[in-house]
Amino acid sequence: MNQTSTLTDTSASSHRQYPWLIAVSGLLILITINGLTTSSLSVFDEVIQQEFHLTRSVLKSRETVTYAVSALFILLSGWLIDRVGVKKLLLTGLTLMALALGGYGFARNLTDLYVLHVLLGLAYVSAGSVAVVILVSSWFQEKRGLALGLTLAGTSLGSALFPPILTSLIHTHGWREAFHWLTFVPLVLLVYTAVVVYSTPEAAGMQPYGQRTTEKSLVKTGKMYAEALRTPLFWLIALCGFLSFLGIVGLVSNLFLQLRSVGFDSGQAAWTLSLYFTLALVGKFLISWISDLVSVYPLFTGCLLGLMVGAVGLASLTPSLIIPSVGLAALSWGGVFTLYNVLIVRSFGLKAAGKINGTISLFENCGSLLGPLVMGWLFETSGSYQQPLYLTAGVFGLTAFLSLFFFRRVPKAYVS
């Protein structure tokens, strides 16, 4: 009898711990996918620009290709998540990531670079934050904000860890061999995900963290896709997503080059970029924890105002303000990024989360697509990053103003 009781207690403890293993698994996936499809690769910009003799705007157009592909396929990925499950999308994304990184070291011309960024875009849309947010949300009834904060910290942690490592590899082995070494990261994670990760608690014979036995499955609660589209809140969130991603991706994708233009050497610029993503990580975890305790909506507006002030500080080009401004922007963006995902799930539930999150991510990806291109073009037009950064601050201010209308459009939340 005692042995049976012990086995039961052990099984129950394992079931309580497994959702947190899923959250950590999501963290590892985002460290890899986000860390190696977005800003970390900017440390290669100078050597690639020199080798292929590219202008600044053409150089940054590689990132535009990544976000264009993401925007084109994000709705399809959302539909596939709802139809075939999130795990298959994660495995597909990690496979594409390995192919892209392995191929980068053999690139010979601009066309090759564009093809590789198509693969990076497909990897990003298959195994990026939309898929991982849905994965982790389905495993948590309680502590969802904290779990998402832990997981979404990966979007910054990868970008904090990789720049110094990549800079060192470039200096010691050259940029092509650096990409060859990177290929092993998604390959190892691919095997891990295949063995450890389940799309839902039901698929593993478990229950979400904090859910009672009699409660309805989390993946069956919430608004249908058509219902969500008819709510003003949905379109407000989508518009704010477009504007905020337009501003932040344009800013961060050019941050390394901006720092170089004001006198930072490559090591200092890489360190500052790493600092940005480290503090963004802290912001994601801290703000997500706070979101379990207070209303998401005023917290979201406050973070947008922090982004605006940080952009103004960077636009001043005052040396003493650079690091504090980077820090404020990083903490604020960490909060904004996490709160988008928290408020979407709280407002619309998980029943059609793939299509709902996918559609909103379409707007975010359109902003991400245009951000680097617009910032690069404005730099070439004005000869400085000052004017583009002041305009970016204005975009953040407009987004903060629009977010005030969330208060009037808040539906009854579907989840705690």
C-alpha cells in the first residue's frame, strides 16, 4: 500500500514539474530560433558588406527578406498549428534553421544570401514565438504569465549570448566557419524536441499546471477566429503590433552600426548589443511576473512610453546617454514583447490561438519587414541616425496613445 502511494505521489510530482520542463524547452527553442534569425546575425554585417561590396540598404534587405517570408507564411503556420499540432511545426523550423546556417558559410553572391534568408524566415515562422507561446500556454492554467516570461526570455537570451561568441568566432576562424559551427545548435535541439516535447498535456496523458480534473481542456476555451476578428480590440492590438515592431526592429537591427558611427569599436558595439538583449531578457521575465498581479493594459502602455524615451535618448547622440537609453529601451521592449502574448491569450483564449496569434503576428512581421529597410534608407538619405531615431520615438509615442483605447475594449478574459 505504501509503495502504491509512493508511486502515485511520484507520478503526481512529475506531472506538476513537466509543464515547467515544457517552458524551459520553449526557452531553448527561442534562444536558437530568435537568437539566430534576427539581431545576432548583425555582427556579421561588416564582414559581409565588405566581401560582397553591398550598400547599407542592400545589406539590410537580407533581413527584409526574412520578415517578408514570415509575413507571407505566418497565417499558414497558425492554421497548421491548430490543425496538425505545434510540435511538427517546431521540428520543421529547427530543420530549416540548420539548413540555412549550414548553407550560409558557402554563400557566394547576393542571390545566395536571399535564398538563405528565405529559409531563415520559414524557420522563424515555424518555430518562433507564435508556436512556442501556444505550446507553453496550453500547459498552464495558473502561473501562465510567469511561464511565458521564462520562455520568452529566450528571444533576448539568444541575442545576448550569441553576439560576443560570434564576434570571437569571426576573429579566430572567419565568418564562414563561424556559420558552420552554428549549425550544430539547431541540430542538437531538433533531437531534444523530438524526444521531450509534447504539443499538449493531453498528448502526454497529463493536465495543465493548476487545472482541476473537472475543468474543460484549455485548448477548447476562448473565441472562435471569426468572433475575434469582429472585436475592435483585435484590430487595435494588430495595429499597435505593426507600429511597435516597425520601430523596434528598425532600431535594433541598426544598433550595431549606429554605435559604430558614434565611435564605438566593434567589441564595444557587440558588448552593448549583448547588454541590450540581456536587459530585454530581464524585462520579459520581470514584466511577465508583474502581469500575473496587475492589469496587463496599463502595464503595456507604460512599457511603450519607456521605449519612446529610450529612442529619444539614443537620437540625442549624447555619449553619456547611449548606455542608459539602450538599457531603458531594452527593459521596455522586453515588457512589450511579453505582454503582447499575454494579453492576446487572456483576451481571446486558446480555441483558435494559432489563427488569432498568426494574424496579429502578420501585422507584427509587416512592421519587422519594413523596420530595417526604412531605417537604412533614412540613414542614407540624412547621413545620420539622429532623424530616423526621433521618428522612431514618435512611432512609439503614437502606439502608446493607441494602447490607451484597450481599456474600453477589454472583453471578459477566458483564462486566469
